[in-house]
Amino acid sequence: MATNAAVLAEPSAVPEKRLWQAVLVTVIQEWISGPLRFKRQAEEYLFQDQEDFPTVCQSAGMDVDRLRAKLNRLRLHTPTLQASAQVNRSEHWPRPTSAAF
């Protein structure tokens, strides 16, 4: 009986799954070709978020680790994405305060 309930529930889950897939596509598009601010936010979300991103991936029917691995490969083979990743990493380095000058 539980199997039948799961099968019957599946069609209603398809629109929700597609919605979450669209969310992921939008974030990836912003990361690849959005304005710099959105690229940075999208990259942080795609590669560093440990709470929401895994939940969104699961809701979209995707494996978070596999998706991140594929996105990492894309980042390594795309010069503009490499440059954006380096800019993002440099922003997290400690910056001198005005008192240091």
C-alpha cells in the first residue's frame, strides 16, 4: 500500500521538482553570465552553501556532490569562471583595518 501511495504522489511532485530545477538553472546562469555581483553571490551559493543548496538539489532530484563536481570541472575549464573564483577567494582574505595605517 505504501508503494501505491508513493506512486500516486509522484505526479504532483513533478511540478515542484521542475520548480527547483529552474532555481538551479537560474543560479548557474547567473554564475556563468550574470553581472559581477550576481556571479559572486551565485558562486558562493553553488560552492560554499552547506544548508540551502543541498536542500534545493535534493528537491530538484539532483545529487549535490555530483552537481558541485561537474560545476568545478566547468570552472576549471572556463577562464572567465576561473577569474571570478580567484576574485571571490581574495575577498575572504583578511584586510588591513584603517588603524593599521
